[in-house]
Amino acid sequence: MMCKLFNIGLYPKIKKDYVATGKASYSVINLAFIPGSMNAAVTARCLFDQNPPYFFKFVDYIYHHQGAENENWTTVSNMLSDASKIPGVDIVRLGVCVSTSAHASLIRDNLKYARKIMGSTVRTPSIYVNGILVSPLTMERFKQIYDLAASS
């Protein structure tokens, strides 16, 4: 499942039925491993620094408006333009953060962490429930693993 399909389709269901109800918590490890994705990852993290909810607003926006993975759509100027659609964002502060790649080392460390968990094949999106990878990444499989974990 592609990140876009996950964020538009499956995640809203998990958020509504599990996260919003307190049945589960949701954590994101911000990664960049597709060519060109570092700008998007750094922008998302810089937005998190400004206001944590901006992170998810930005992610939601770019997944609804993203180009193809083989296109160079994650330029700094495109990312700043996309972020400007979020009310309240300090674009000057964001521009400084993104242009200095302030969080690039953190994002590289996140990729190392992901490789430690997933092995040589890092894939996103991935969901783990109590250490168990949800695969295939479907609502039905998520519910199965969640119910198993809840009954333990």
C-alpha cells in the first residue's frame, strides 16, 4: 500500500475507531528513502517544531496533492508553497529550518532505526501492533492483530 492510499483511506478509519477512542496510540517515524523525499520529510519535521498538529496537516495536504514518485515535486519551493496552505504557519521560520536541513540527520537516524526493525527492506507505510507487523496492511488484518493483542 502506498503512503498516499494509507493516509487517505486506511489511516482515517484507524484514527476514528482506535486512536480517537483511546483504544490505541499512533506514532510516526518520519522517514526519507525514496529519491527526493528528504525535502518533504524535513519540511514535515520543521512544521512539527512549530506546532505538532501542523505535521499531520502537512502530510495530509501533500498526500492529497502529491506528484508521481519519479517526478521532482518535493522541491524546497514546492514544500514551502504546500506548507503555506496551513493557516498559522510561519513561512519565514519554516524556510530557514528547511533550507538548513535542520532535521536531516534525525531523519537519517530514523531510517537506520527503521532498518533495525524491518531489516533491509524498509517499507512505508507500516503499522506494528505490540511489535507485530500488520501485513497485509488492511483494516481487516489490523483488526485481527489488534483483537489478538487486546485479548492477551
